Amino acid sequence: MKINPEKTQKIGFVALFICIIIALLVLGSIIYFVFSNGITAFSWKFFTDIPRKSMTAGGVGPAIVGTLYLVLGSVLFALPLGVITAIYLCEYSPKNFTLNLIRMSINNLAGVPSVVFGLFGLAVFVKLFGFHVSILSGSLTLGILILPGIISASYEAIIAVPQSTREASYALGATQIQTIKKVVLPTALPGILTGMILAVGRAAGETAPIMFTAVTFYSRSFPSTIFGETMALPYHIYVLMTEGTHPEEQKVIAYGCALILLILVLAVSSLAIYLRQSQRRKYA
């Protein structure tokens, strides 16, 4: 039986189109569900006030600020370390069995459940290092959680830079470190930023790691130091949906928190996408 290539191609395009439509419908349904249930809670007081009346009134200001601190701290810890590790693996490490073993270990580490990272952070940062339950402990734990993803994305971005580009830089008299700094990293930056986008999304939405290392059930003040505990949106949503005696009031606030979390992730992702596109146009 002879297979018609044109018909096969059309069937493939139709299947891809259907998959895209299904994915967009699922994404749109989630966004609509969160938006329609959470927008009613929005007000200036909701963004800036502290929780009141057993978290059935007031706002979620401390949880918003705490989430931003945790995400920013985790990225500041993981991004430089992840990029430097990827540079070493691509540019300096011998291409042998050891490199393949390291890459396999990093990929396996990315699949470890987040609660395991939370227990590790509790044992190491909270107890061993004596940071206690604090923003610092939570940020370092989330940083380790997102580190494998950043390393993998940075590695793939750097390894994709053509070898001819490096050789052209060497031919002009540049050293290896100058080539990495002026040629390789700017070219690989869009891929690195893509990894950062995924890392921010995961760090902002994790509950288990910060449950053991950073967050408190309730706070009447905004976080003022990295050595103090804080509220955070993911854990606050969990608390509102599982605890308390006023489920309807708390449910509205929980959906409002979910919508804020979604907006924060989209805002950070949009900024990273803008920087990525600007970098691509610059080196196109």
C-alpha cells in the first residue's frame, strides 16, 4: 500500500492544530475560572492590608510581599550558580563519562518531589545552619529546588551556540573567558531567560518547601528582615481552603490570592520574554 506524503502531512497538521486548540482551551479555562472567582476580592485594601477577623477579612499584603521576597531570593541564589555550572560543563569539563553522569544526576534531581527539598531545607538551613524558619531558609530551599532546571536550560542554550562562533572569536585574539563573556553568554541569553521563566513560575507556586522552612500561619505585619518568618500566597491559599470556620468568606480570599499569584507569575514571565526578544533582535 502506497502512502501519500501530502495526505500524511495534512493529517499531521490537523492533529497538531487540534492539540494546540485543546491546550489553549485548557489554559483559557483555568485562567477564566481563577479570574471569575478571584476578581470579586480585589480592592486596594485587599492588596495592602493585613489579614483580619481570623483571615475572613482584610487583605493579603504580607503574603504578597513575602512571596516576592522568596521568589527574588531563590532566583538570586540559583541563577548565577546555575549559569556558572552550565558554563563549566559546556566550556571546561572534559567530555567523558563523568560529564554524562553529572548531567543525568541533574536531570534526576529536577524530578525529585518538592516535599523532599522541603525536608532537606528543614534539616540543613533551619536546623544545621541555624537560620530558623525564615525568608533566608525558604529562599535557599527554593533556590536548590529550581537549580536543576536552570542548569539544564542554561546548558542547552550554551551548547547550542555554534562552535564556529567561538572559533571566530579565538581567531580575533580573544581569550576563552572573553569569548564566553562577550560572545557565548549574549548569544545564549534568550535560552537562559527561558529557563528563568520556568524557574520563577515553579518557585512562586510551591507550597511544601516553604511550609517547612519559611512561612507562618498568620502574621499581623509585613516581613522586615530575611531572618524572620513570613506569609506567602501558596501557603495562604492552602490555609484558607483547609482551615477556619468561615469557608465561604475564606474561599473568596483564596481565589483572590490565586489570581494575584497568577498575575505575578505572568508579569515576571512577560518581563523575561521582553528581555529575551530584545536580546534576540540585538544579536540577530
